[in-house]
Amino acid sequence: MGMKQREHQRIAEIVKEELAETGRRMNERLSELERRPAASTDDSLDGVRRFYQDLTDNVWTEADEETLNGLSDSSEDQTKRMMREAFRRSRVHPIPSFAALVNVAKKGPGTSGTDAAAFANRDAVPAAERERMANLLHRGLRAAAGEIAIRLELTGSKADLVREHLEDVEGAIISEFTPLV
């Protein structure tokens, strides 16, 4: 027994609506990340502050500013590179402060064997944020599949078909996420 053409069209419409709504919500949340204010007006190190906030999901504090001022001999790129490596090596997650991140970096190289050139993308999303977004998308699309099945009164294989299609879409969307930091 196949689905009627009208049922296929209705399912496609519902899937498109749900995907558009999910995309809109993701764009709103990503825009929130971009709008986070920095605590200082010193433009030369704003990139470091924003990178720290994106990497750790922490708010920049006065104590963080003092620690950053102690790194005055490092360039922005060197500081970001140090932060990436320290974040990977840190045994404590979430990172409690910028000072904690600097302390991990000062302890010297650990067992990390990753090549720093592989992480040259400055727009890369922290792994924790990427995983959070993927989980959010998964939950949203799973709920959408259930809602579609209920609205169209689908059962069994037809409901499974909708769920499988949304899982394929989920995989395609996640594959478009910016690479890990």
C-alpha cells in the first residue's frame, strides 16, 4: 500500500514548515552568541574576549581582564592558540575562569597530539556548543516527526518513513555545522 500523492505533498509541506521553524530558532540562538558584550573597550583584544566567551560559555569578568593584562607580551593569535590548546588539555569542564585556562597552558604541553594547523578556522564552534546544537536539533526534529504523524494520523511504516526522512535532514544539517575548535 502506497501513500497517495496528496499525503506525500502534505507531509512535505509539514516537514518544510518544521524545518523552517527549526532553522529560525537556531539562527536566533546563534545570533545571541554573536551579540554578547565584552567587558572592555580595548579593541585590540576584543577577539580574545569573544573567543573565550564562545569557547567556554562564560561571561568575561574583571578578574579575567586582569589575567589578560598579564599576557601583554602575547599577540591575539598566540593567545587564542594557547587558549585552544589549554581547552583541549584541561581536565576540568566547564572551564571556571580565564585564569584557570592560562594556568593549564603554563603547565606545558600535555599528551595532546593534534596539529594546531588543523584548527586554523577562527570561526570554528566549540565542541560543546556544536554538540548542544546537534542535540537541540535532534530533539526538535524528533518532536516534529511525532507531531507530523499525529496531525496526519500516520501509523507504522508511514510514521517511520517521516521519522527516517527527518533523521536524514538532521544529518545533512549537522554536517554543515562549522568544524570543531
